[in-house]
Amino acid sequence: MATNEELIERWQNVERVLTNLPEHERRKHWRMSTWGRVTACGTIACAAGHCGMDKWFQSQGLTLQPAQDGEANALFSGRDPTDILPEFFGEDGVRWIFSDGTGRSVDEVVEEVREHIRWLQKRPPTATQEQTP
């Protein structure tokens, strides 16, 4: 079970990863409808996928294995994204942010992440734990 503080730290690191994406990555490697896929230009990924390529998240046990040619879906730490991400980030944030595959920009998703962090910071103490891997 992750504490609310651990969830906040994870979402703050989502904000860090997305805020620091270089312009090329924002234009050519960003697609909220793709967990992660290798292309000729590099790996295209959503917010969660970019986190799975970050060293901090990898040190926490969340690593993206992007889909290759002929593979249907990417995996995170060897598991289906719909299984591991709610455990790692909490179901609410995954449902509100990661599972929405609409064509939002990096900046729009960063604002959603900031709003979610504020929501987590206001949660009552009785709602401070969620499942983690």
C-alpha cells in the first residue's frame, strides 16, 4: 500500500518528467493514445510511457518496455499497463489522466497532473492508502 505522501512524490515526478521533455520529444515523441511504441524516429509514448523511460521511475520499479513491430502493446515492468499503473499511481490519477487517450498537449497534461497533486494534498487522512506493486 502506498501512502498518500508516496503517491504525491510519484505524481510530482510525473510533473518533473513532462515539464522537462525537450521540444523535439514534445513534437515527435508524444502521443497520449500510445503507452509506448518504437518507431524509426525513436519511442513514441504517453505521459506514463515517458515516466517509464525515466531513471527515477525505473529506480522505483516502473520501467517501460515499448511495443516493437508486430507487438500489440507496451508493457511496464513486464506487466500490462492497466494492471500496474493503477497500483503504482493510484486508480484516480490513472483514470483521470493516463487513461484519457485524447490528443492533449504535454502542457495540458502537466496542468492535469498539478491539479491531481493538489487533490491528493487535500485528501483526508482516512483516504491515504492505495494499492502499489
